[in-house]
Amino acid sequence: MSNVIVELKHVYKRYGDTEVLKDINIEIEQGKFYTLLGPSGSGKTTILRAIAGFLDVSEGEVFFNGEKINDVPANKRRVNTVFQDYALFPHMNVLDNVAYGLRIQKRPKAEIKERVDKALKMVRLSGYENREISELSGGQQQRVAIARAIVLEPEVLLLDEPLSALDAKLRKDMQYELRELQQRLGITFLFVTHDQEEALALSDEIFVMSDGEVQQSGTPVDIYDEPINHFVADFIGESNIVSGHMVKDFVVEFNGKEFECADAGMRPNEPVEVVLRPEDLDITAVGEGKVTVDVDTQLFRGDYYEIVAYDDAKNEWLIHSTNPAKDGDRVDLTFDPEDIHVMRLNESEEDFDARLESYEGE
Ligand code: ADP
Ligand code: MG
């Protein structure tokens, strides 16, 4: 039995000549917290709108519980959206905002009251029924928007950057609340954000997007530890990315040296990029480590020192170290074979072959 509740198959969206979604294939299972993560303009909202039924896709299929819903109107889909700007009715109080959808459906009064009470309790706003929207804080307005969506008991809740209007502290609190709420309700959340830390903290699974394409999908740990390409490595967390090539299985060359690594299965001499996370680098005396660098700057970040250093080829290295270094120090960086993450290059098969040939000619 499949738990897949929403599925997009080969979905494209075009506006004139511009392709804003390109061959999107995603599967969303019941009861999990999913995140679409990507920079502004990468197509996140467009995907939500395709699922909610606010736009027609140009090509491809959208399924809900195994049924194709391309032609099902928005109000007949069992999903609800929490919009980026909340889209609350400013002239109505909390109760009327939350009850609105149920009144449209002409539900009996007693049922409306019961469901509104329950929804407000879920978002910890019991007792706020008669407050005007303008009397609420940003965080409270955000919770009204969520209550208004969950009162309709959707099977899937779509949340379009719902925390982006909040200040940093409130945003953190609301992250905990959202995660808890999803677990309590047990429904599927599809959350949109451009904030990688938020995505890593909240999600069961993440779809990393850029330029209308899903670059990588997986658990936060998968994506952080094994970024599939340069874009993902750069976008998710901080990283040092250096070019090199695979000498053979478990041996990669970069910075003019060969290193033991945990990766295999690439073509001999395949050009690659190597990711080393700042927290995986340790500082040691020259001669004892693997890459020699000159320390340029150092910032104390509370639980670590953030050090920027340059190797002899003037490549920049970012290091998070629990030990301080000194500006102008010449030190070695050291790391374990499993800290080296080897990525295939983001390039077409054709460019790849040309590059490989140029390597072999050397
Ligand atoms: P995100 O939510 O990731 O910031 P969107 O899904 O809103 O991105 O937009 C993806 C791309 O589609 C953007 O380049 C945007 O300008 C374009 N786009 C969105 N809606 C329209 C439209 N109605 N007409 C033309 N282009 C659009
Ligand atoms: Mg958007």
C-alpha cells in the first residue's frame, strides 16, 4: 500500500517562452513534513499553486490520493494554503476569520463553533475570538492564518513562507510550534522557505529547488552530508568547494595532492568537485596536516571560531574551529577521509566528455 498523497509527474509550467517549472517529479507521503527550499524565483510558489489548483500546469500530471486532479477546481481539492502575507480579512475578528470557510460551506452553527474552538486551541489562541486582526502581533496573525486553514480539515496543508514576516526570535519559536502542530494534527505539511536552516530544522524531507527544477530531494541529513552538486552544497550550509578529479575508487586529487576518500564508482580521471564542511576541518601545525594555509581573519562566534584562510593557490578556506588561530598564522588543515564529499559536476554530458578528454591529453 502506498502512502503517497500528492504526486507531480513530469510537470512543466510555461509563461510564454519562459519555463518556470521544468519536469517536476515529486512524491509526498501522508503525515510527513516536507519542504520546498530554494532561492526567490526558483518556482516554489508555482508548485504550491499547481497543487492547490490556482493554476493550470502546461504539461504533466498532478495526482491526489492516486487520482489525477489536473481538472479538479481549487475549491474541490482537499488541500488548504497558508499564504505568505496571511491574507486575513482585516475588518473581521479572529472568530469570523477562522469560521469563514465553514460558513461558506453552510455548516450547522453548532459544528462551526466546535471546529473553530478546536482549531483555535490547536494554535493556542483560545480566548482571542473577539480580537480584531489589527490588535494581534505578527505571530498571532500567523496562527490565525493557520487556524483558518486547519479548521477545514485538509489532508494536506500548503504553507508559503509563513514565517518570513516575523522577526528572528519569534521565527524560531514559531518553527517549534509548526513542527509540533504538524505532529499533533498528523496531516501532511508542504512548507516553502528560502531559509536553509529552517528547512533543515523542520523537515522530514526537503526538495531543493533552483531555476524551476528540483536539484535534490532527501532527508535533511542526506542533503547536508551528501549534496549532489555545487548548487546544493553552496545553498545548504557553508562549504568549501574545490575542483579536482577522481584518481580511482577511494582516491581523489585536489590542491595538487591525492587524498583517501569514501567515494567510488566514478570514471577514472573524472573531473569532480570536492566539498569540505567548515566544521570538519581541524587546525594543526604545518607538516602535520593535509593543506597548508595562511590565516587571514578570525571571528569569535560564541561556540566556535570562524576562520578565513588562503592556501598557496589563493583558494579561500572557511574553518569552524573550537581553537583560536592568529591572523597571519601559517597552519595546516586536516580532515578525515569521510569528511571529503565528492560531487559530479553540473554540466552536460557533452561538456563533461570534452573536459575528460582534455584531462586525458595532459
Ligand atoms: P518562488 O516562490 O520560488 O520565489 P515563483 O514560483 O513565485 O518563485 O516564481 C517562479 C518564476 O516564475 C519567477 O521567475 C517568476 O517571475 C515567474 N512567474 C510567476 N508567476 C508568473 C506569471 N503569472 N507570469 C509570468 N511569470 C511568472
Ligand atoms: Mg514564492
